[in-house]
Amino acid sequence: MEIVIYIYHGMTMLDAIGPYEILRNLKDVNIKFVASKKGEITADSQFVHLNAKYEIDEIQKADILLIPGSTVGFIREMSDTKVLNWIKKINKTTSKTVTVCTGSLILSATGLLRGKKATSHWKPIEMLSRFGAIPTRERIVEDGKFITSAGVSAGIDMALYLASKLKGEKEAKAAQLVIEYDPHPMFQSGNILTAEADIIELSEMMLMNDAKKDFSILETYKNNAGD
């Protein structure tokens, strides 16, 4: 089974690595990190890096395509015609096309989510409607062959759900145990629907400070996110 994870400059590293740590433990899978151009990919933190051994021109098909999100880097990807056309081409060959966080916005920019329910990070989720998708505030949303997940950490849950569909519940549970994924958060502030107003405000400040690391598209992000 060929699993392709599309990576790009400014992506949130856990969006890709979280699902990878689940999926790599499944039997008979081959995972490829693919970028617009092969080489070093810098995360939105500008600290952690991944090496893309393949570029999109080399990949013609996949069983699973996974698109991670980012703080603002997704805006750049949404306007890259070459990337969007490649996603549409690969999607024709997949059994499942899945996203984490704002990866759903990149996918929606292709038009593939038009008329379909999808989720994303709580901050820019309403942007999905600009491309005809139906914003749905759930941790994991499946509509047809598409599985979208909410912000960052939701990618691990999405990967477990995907693993169970691909390989069955038993193998998915084993993959979960391998990474000892047994979350018991100290605080109950991980959901926009239940977090206190002052926590939401502070979180938005953190997001904006992170976004300022990429000045080239910050203003575009602010306009699209409604800040």
C-alpha cells in the first residue's frame, strides 16, 4: 500500500509526523514524503526540518494521500496551481484522501470538497465555505473517500480511524499501543466550543505570533481568516 504525505515549507510538523507514527506501524505500507521540490522542508516553527526524497513530478499515483496543515503556509499552497493540479491527479488514484488541520483548505482549493462536509483548525474553518465545502466542527469528518480532521493533534486520531478502515480494528489498536497514545490532558481547553474566552484570546495571540514568522503571506492570511 502506497501512502504519500505531501509536505511543504511552513507546514506544522506534527500534522505529518503524528499520522506517520501510526501509519508506519501497519503491515505492508510504503510511506513517501513528497514535496513540490525534493530536499529539505522547513516547518512553521522554522526549527524542525524534514527531507522530501520525492517531488510531485515523480509521483503519479497513491493508495492514500495525506495533506498536513500549517499556520499560514497553507495559503501559499492554495494558490499554487501546479500543486493543486497534482492533488487532483493523485486523488483519481486514491482509495482515501485525508487531511489534517488546514490541509483541508488546500484540498478544498482544488474543488474536490465542493458540496462535502469537512473540518479544519478552529480558527480558519469557515474558509472552507469559500470553496463550496460545508464547514463541520467535528474532530474527524468522513464524506465519501475524503477524511478531514481538526487541528494538529486530531491527525493522530484521524490516522487511527484510517488505520482501522485499512487494516482492521486489531491492527489499529496495536499501532496505538506502539506509540502509547493514551491521552489524559491536564486541562480541558482543547476545544474551541468549551475553552474560556480569555484562553481563546491568548491562543489567537499565539497563532498570530507564529504567523508573523512568515511575513510574505501574513497579510493574505489575516484577510482570509477574517482577523
